[in-house]
Amino acid sequence: MVRCVRVASISFKGAGRKDSIEDTVNANISEMEKLLDKALLDNPDIICFPEIAPTIGLNIRESIIIAYKMGNNILERFREKAAKNNVYIVLPMIIIDDGYPYNASILIGRDGSIVGSYYKVHPTINEIESGIVPGDKYNVFDTDFGKIGFAICFDLNFKDVIEGLKTKDVELVFFSSMYPGGKQIISWALDYGVYIVSSIGGEGNSVIVDPLGRLLLESSRYSPIICKTINLDYEILHLDYNFSKLEKIKEKYGNLIEIEVSRPEAIFMMTSYLKEKTVKDIIREFGLETRKEYFARANRVRMNMLRKKGIYSKIK
């Protein structure tokens, strides 16, 4: 059942350091709002900003001071923007929760409500020494188009984040960062079968990557805003035991079921554009097996053989 969503990413290097930290933040917010208005011209469903976007140009301790002094006001301005334009906004910023500062990505709903927040699980050493408290939850949020999650900058170096999100069936990950991530983003997308939208603090290098690890769009200094329609009714499957059934699927459903093969990895992505059937319905109808299910079965077969040989206890 088709679930198309227009995702937008904004690259933002900051407005530059001003006379005071408050002036710096106000200048950043002014520029962010201008970029947001430009992004809205592409009619996105959700827009993502870079890591700690409102305080780019400040150090971590200064950003924490701003969180105490201006955090609620900053958040309110973007809540108003979201409600006025019926759009989700991913706003990364330092926030104060129960008296402690966190490096967070805040999901603002179409109506301006706070859907939820993700706290950076792996802050850098400098962040922690400057006062940032690590998060410990891999939150996934239900939206009107699918399940989304977040990762922030240094998180990309630690697989517990993406693995935690996958246990909650995340479909789309927003990665806000000060560094681009490069092949690490492609690796996450390919290995875990998710769409990833990055938003980078700089003039470019924000990307949209699909679950086959393909780069769909990349921003630059000439196009700091990127926007793309993606369909979240998809699944990643292995060619083994499935390939012989694909022709029958195409014969019945034609272009309403899209099958994209990535031969080097022996996998394919199946996407449904049907109005009344999901990819999972097609998988059940034709007796297909997802990549995750196939690998789990392969491990069970392996362990069964080890047990029969009486050597499982020796290698456990």
C-alpha cells in the first residue's frame, strides 16, 4: 500500500559569530527560518536541520547556557512554523530535561505539538566533559507516513544505535551531524535496510540514501536544500529462494510492484504502489522470505547441524 513521503534536508553552516551568544543564536534562527521557507516551496512532509543548528558557532558550554536561557523560545518559534505549514520539523538542539543538558533531535508534529525527542546516545568526549549527558534510548516515532528514528553525529560510529532503532522496525532515519558520515551512512542504509536522510552543518554533503545503499541526492553550496519523494512501503529480500517467484509477481501486478535487484549483494528491494495491498501482503501471497527471516533461518539450520554433531557446546 503506497506510503509516499516527501523528505527534505537543509545544510546550514551557521550565520557566523556575533557580538554575543544571544545575537549569534538569533542570527542563526533568522537564517534557519529563511531556509525553511525555501524548503517549503518543494512541499515536503518533513524537514530536517543539522545538529545543534540554532547554536552553530558557539562552543558546547555556550550552547548549554543558551538552552537554559532561550531553549523554550527557540522551540516555540519552530513549533509555530510547523503548525502554520502543516509540516513535520526535525529540530536538533541542546535541551534541558530534568535539569540536565542533552544533545537532542526534537520531532515537531504537523500541528506544532512535540511528538518526541531523541537524546544523542554517544556524545563526544568533549561534549561530555563540557556537561552534555548521554542518552540511553533508541526512540522510534510513528508519523502519518511511517516509523522514523534519529541518530546524531558521533552516534554513526556505534552500531548499537541503528540496531536499537531496527528492533523497533524503523523505516527512515534522520541523521543530523557536524560531519558528513560518507560511506558510513551508505553502510547503515545497506546493512540494515533503511532510508537515511542526513542534514549536515556546512555548505553541503547532506544526502538521501535508499535501503540498497544508493545515493539518491546530495546537497552542495549551490543547493543546500534537497527534497525527494520516497515510498516507505518497501522490504529488503535476498535472492535465494525468492528469485524464481519474481516473474509471477510482475505478471500479476506489473508496475505497481517495483522490484530493484542489487546483484553484488544478492538482494532486492520490493516496493508496493498498490492502493490496497502492502509489500507484506505480497510477501505472504507468494511465500517470499525477507532478508532478516532468511538469515535467521540460515542460522537455525547451522545451529541444528552443530547440535547433531555434538559440537555446539564446544564452540558456544
